[in-house]
Amino acid sequence: MFIKVVPNTKGAKGTCFCYLVESYRENGKIKHRTLKNFGLLEDDQVPFLKAMYAKKKPRLVYEDEA
């Protein structure tokens, strides 16, 4: 499974449509199946969405080093 990001070319700039997609094979061909539609999101929200569904969870908040 992965997050598929499709840029919004007709609407507001800096937005995209996001989907949770599963890859599978049918008769030897690779296909994608949409599991969840997240709808229209801003570009700065996409890394958080990808991190939520990542196998290895990245650290998104860093403490300032003094």
C-alpha cells in the first residue's frame, strides 16, 4: 500500500488529491486498487499523511538543540 498524490491542475495551486492505493497483479499485469480517497489536501499536509501510513514511522517533530 502507498499514498498516491495527484496534483490539482484545475483548482487552487498548492493542492493535490490523495489516495490510499494497493498494488496487485491480475493475469501477470500490475494494477492499482483505490482503498481510501482522502480528497483535496494542501501540499504541506501530504508528508504527514505519508508518515501515518509508512511502515517505518519517521520522526516529524524535532527538538531544538541548544
